[in-house]
Amino acid sequence: MRASFPTEYLRFISSQTSFASSRTEIVLRRSLTIVLKIHDSTIALIAYHDSSSEAGVDIKRLIGSRFSDQVVQNDLKHWPFKVINGYDFGTENKPLIEVTYMRKEKRFSAEEISAMVLVKMKDIAEAYLGKSVRNAVITVPACFGDSQRQATKDAGAIAGLNVLRIINEPMAAAIAYGFDKMSNDTWRKNVLVFDLSGGTFDVSLVSVENNKFEVKSSVNGDTHLGGSDFDNRMVDYFVEEFKTMHNKDVSQYPRALERLRLACERAKRAFSLIPQTSIEIDYLCDGIDFSSTISRASFEHLNADLFQKCINLVEQCLSNARVRKNDVDEIILVGGSTRIPMELLKSINPDEVVPYGAATRCDLLCTKISGRQFVGSFDLSTIHPTSKIYFDIDNNGILSVSAEDSRSGYISKITMINSSGLTMQDLETMTNEANEYKALDKEYEERVKGKNKLEDYANSMSERVSNCGHKIGTENKNIMMNEIQHVLEWLEWNSKQVLDVAEYMEKLQELESICKPIC
């Protein structure tokens, strides 16, 4: 691989996005902790400042989904941004995020929002490495379906990345574990990867032998089981409490709901250290202050069924791999939600094991039926009924189908009509739009720099004139202070908008010419 096109690694998860170069360093934009070489994370959040909403939170729960999907409908009440049923690039029933950008209503698909995140991470990577980035490997939850994987790949293409591979997050964790343990000795271990992140849950059992990886079992986890769901349970609890106390429904006020959600997330984090915490929010809704307490035991009770679901999926993973608990050598905890201090189930009453197993099997069978997802439709009208159909899953986990005609022996590819897939023309259009937004971001950045430069100069001159004004005389001092005050008032008057950079530079030149005697 050429040095000018390094292979990079992008982990795209529902609550945050991380970048790592092929030198196995994790680059952080907003530094939280330093581990080994460099360690950090950047929140996957796109904020439009002139809008009351923020887009990008939990975007992975929308990507590759339809607006009518029940899981999307269930999430709508928890999101601080508006999601509508739209028509986008020939696709109906598409969830679109609606925001106000530069005083205009804009609608973006999950792929476009994801591409914006990837573009930003690409810029961070290039600034860190000092060279251009073209290739990328993107990880997704193991429970992602075909449409979600394809949509993620499309997002990478829109961002201008050559997506070499879409791989499952548990496998990526196992690979990291294997290389970290690399040695000349022969060794083999069964590694259970427990991936409980902000929005999804996956569990896999991987056999690692001399840095060769074999997935023994990978349970189709849950795209709606993670930290956000634990937060939502607490949010719903306090929404009901506030409604009982004040007869006000906080869920109808997006800003208030988001403030409550942030407070609940802080409370959840506090449970890692203390058994009880309080929530205090000033002017939560209609000027009403809100204060309450919640214990770790109450939090665990609110989420008991979700914790049990995690345990059940681990049991299923071990059962599918035909591996006993004692045969698991290592456990890799992945995702911030694994920090929740919940005691794990270590045993089961032997008198109840048979009915428990029967009930679990029944639940799994019901889940298989109710959890089916429409992947796409296949046109078989031109193929003989006795033809052989071949299903193939590529390295990215994306399904394709081919057929061998029984009469002629000719093998042809069957085109899948996937409602969530994008055509090359769609990708080109979205890529052009992404480049336009990138140019707008660059222009906005220059305008902000111009504004800051003018404001910094005015403030510094105000201090210098105040301290050294006796050297230039009272009249000149008053002229300078009046002009400085005029500029600061002008900036305050236009504080809610960012003007053209030329306007700031014009004001700066005028102020510099007046303040020149003291410079």
C-alpha cells in the first residue's frame, strides 16, 4: 500500500466515532483520557446552531431503516431532532432528519449525516498524519443487516472514502486482543466479546490461535439495546414523575427533554461510584425547577429486562458454540455501557433449569419469527423453475444472489431490488452535496476567524488605551475608546449571526488606523 494512501480505521458507533491509523494509535479530538500512545474519542454529533435541534445523535439507529419500522417509531419520542417520513432519491418511506440551516429548512438522510461525521474524522486523520487519507475500514455492529451495511458503505463513498471492508465490531475487538497478545509462543484461547455500546449490543465467541481468528458463534444481537436505552428508561421515569407533580408533559418540549436526558446520563455515570444520586435542573419546563433522587437499585429495576436480555444472549452464544462457561479463557468488554456496575448472573437454580431452558428456547423461536427483516426482492421471472439459486455473503456482510439455469447451464447474476440501496447517480449527487457543505463549513470557519480576530483586537486595544492613554493625550484617548466601544457594540448587535469575512476585515482596518498611534 502506498504511503500517500494509508489504510485507516474508522469505528462508527451510535454515540461516538473514533479514528485509528494503521500505526495502531487512536487519535482524539476532544481529549478525555490518555492511554498508551494516544487515546480519545469524538462525539458523533452534527449541530446546526440556528436550529433548536441537534442532528446526528443515535444516527446509527436510523441508517438503513424505514420510517415505518416499529423501532424507528419507538425512538421518535426520545430524539431531540425532528424525523419525518420523506421521499429521497427515488426511495419512499425514508426517515429524513429536518433541521434549520442558514435560515432554510434542510432534510438529510442518515447516510448524509453519517457522511458528514466521516468527513470530519477524515479531516482530523489527515491533519494528524500530515497526508491525504483515501482508504478506510469501517466497523459496524454484528447485528447490522444487509441494508444497514450497504447504507454505511454508501456513507463512506459519499464522504470520499474507499471503503475496503465493513467488519463486525466484536471481530475488530478480538483482532485487537490477538495482536496485543502477540508472541512467539503457541497459544489458543476462547475469547468472549461482550459489546454493549451506546445504542447496540452484540456478543461473539472467537477462537484465537497464533493470531488466527475463527468466529465460533456470533449471536444476532440487538440494534436497540445499549446506553441510550438505559437512559431512556430513566427519562421516561422522570417524565412521569414531573407530570404527576406539575401536570406538565416534558416530552412535548424538545429542549427540556434533551436537558433531562443529559442529566439522566450523568446520573447513570455516577452509579459507577455511588449507590444514589440526585437530579437538579433549573427551569426545566415553563419556568419550573425539577429536583429528584434515584438509587442504583432503582436504575437496575427500571432496566432489569434489558440486563436479562444481555445475559440471555450470552447464554445463547455459548450454547451455539457448544462451549461451557469454564472453557471461556478471556472476556473482552467493549463499549461504555460495560462500566455499569451490575452483578452478573453466575448460576441458576438446578430445579428450574429445565423449564428455564424450555422457556428460553420458546423465546428464541418467537424472536426468529418476529425479528425477520425485509432485505429485498428478486426477479425470477426469466429463470427456469428448476434452476439453482446461490446466496453469497461477501466480506462486508452484504448479500448477493446468482442463478444457474438448469437448461443451459448459464450462470447469471440476479439483481436485488433493495429499497434502501443507493444508485451510483444517487451517490454522486450526495457526494457533490457533501463537498458543497464542506466548502460552506470552510467559509464559515474563515468568517468565525475574522470575527474572533476583530473582537480580540478590540479588547486588547481597549486594555492598552486604558493603561497607556496618558501618552497620547485625552482627546486621542477618547476618540480611540469611542471607536473601540462602537466596534464592540456592533459585534454584540450581530452576535446571533456570522457576517461575511470582508465586513470584519473592513472594521478591523478602520480600528487599526485609528489606534495606530498607540501601537
